[in-house]
Amino acid sequence: MKVEIKCVHCKARNYIKKGYRKTLKRSKIQKFLCLGCNRYFTNDDGFYRMRNKESIITMSIDMYLSNLSSRKMRNQLRRHLGTRISHVSVLDWVRRYVKKVSKFVDTLKPQLSGKYYADETEIRRNKKDDVFWCAVDWDTRFIHSTLYSGRPQNVEDAKRFLRRIKATGQTKYIQTDAGVFYPRAFRNVFAFHKKNNNKVEHRINNVSKTKKHNVRIETVFSKIKDRVDDFRGLKALWSAPILITGLVIQHNFIEQHSAVKDYPCERAGLNLNLFENRWLNLIGFSC
Ligand SMILES: [Zn+2]
């Protein structure tokens, strides 16, 4: 994939190079003259009109989502790079670019094994519990369907969640725990499949009987829960799903999975050539 330059005013792709814009922290930036609307523009590489360097921004996003609080990140930037920004800026960068990148990654079509492990977990926010529903594909470890809800577990949310799983069009089986809402939601969402002789199997792992936990999904959840513990931006219901989406992107695209020593996105056939600075390149594709 290659990033194409287009005019930020009229989206035309015919332009000529015309001088540079001087910036304080991002050095010289190439200016273009649009032959469509005759106005000057600089390329929107995802960092259009941002005052800080791309590398500082992407490093902050990466470290925040992997393990560092926004306050600690702010302190590191000041001590080691002499960059003075507030912890709120770190959070704003994370949310701004997670939103941008998630729109892009939602258009991708991962090739999944169809062996899905689905579960839900409680996320503490403002002294109450939200519920995060999450499904991971076993062979690729790709997280493909999620739902963040401000309500306790219920059949309606279970249906919304299963509809997202169904939309992958690749489901072979879904394993869940013995949650009471699953069988009803499952019948509701996948009922039509049976007539088409296209059966999707619902495997229920009743932990109290089998004594076996659903390790396959719990590894993913424990990683997310570890990180969420000191997520300060989790206070507001508008912000929480964005940050959790950030963790999902971090899992799918940025970090090698410890068990399979590979990126889930690449196992799912999405070879985006993200090179070393994976956030920077993901943002470039998302413009
Ligand atoms: Zn133009």
C-alpha cells in the first residue's frame, strides 16, 4: 500500500511542489500548489497541523497503550527529550489517532480460522462496572468483534455482540462460557443459518462442571485488564470505548503475540508493511 498525496481543500491529485513551510518542531515541510483549486497545501500525513514531531506522538501512543500512564509518559518526554507537553495531550493523541486508525482497520478483511472464543468481562469505571464483550479468532489470535456497553450483561447486548461476530462471515464455531444469555441470543442471531445447512456450532464450556477455564480468551482479557487498571481516561463513557479500541489495535497490529511470535494481523493475511514504527505507518494508511 502506498500513501497518495491529495489537496486538503478540494481532494484533487494534480499539484506541483512549491517551497517549504517552516515549523518549530517538525522542521521543513514540503508545500504543494494545487492545480485544481489553485491553493497551497501541505500533505495530510495524519499529522497535519500537529505541533509535535510524529515520532514523539507515535511513541507516546505506543507506550501509553502498552503499559505507561499518561503522567509517566509526560515525565519521560520531559526528562529524556526535553519535550514539554501535558498528560492530557498524551491522552488526546491516543484518542485522536485511535479513532482515525480504527476507521481504517474496520475496512480490512482479515482471513480468520472461524474458531472463535467469545467472552465478556467487567471494566470498572466511575465506581460501577461496564461490560466489554470480545471475540478472538483462535488460529490467528486476531480480535475481530467487540462491544463496549455501559449496562450489565443482558440478552440484547449478547445479540448485538453476536451479530458483529456473524458479520465476519467466517464463523465455524463460537465457544462461550455458560452465561445464561448466550443460548437465547445465539438462537436468535444464527437461527437462519441452520436452514441453509450452514451450521454454526455453539460450544459451551461450563467451567463449574469441566473445571477448565477458557484459557484461550482469558489470556487476551488478562492483558487488557492489566492495562486498564490505571487508565485514567476511562472515567467518561465516551472515552472508555476509544481507549479499549486502542488496546485492541495494539493487540492486532502493533505487538507480536507472545505465544505465536507473530502479529495477529499478519497471521490473518493483512500484510500492510508496517515496518518498525507501526503506529506511524498505520496512521499514514488511515488518512
Ligand atoms: Zn485543491
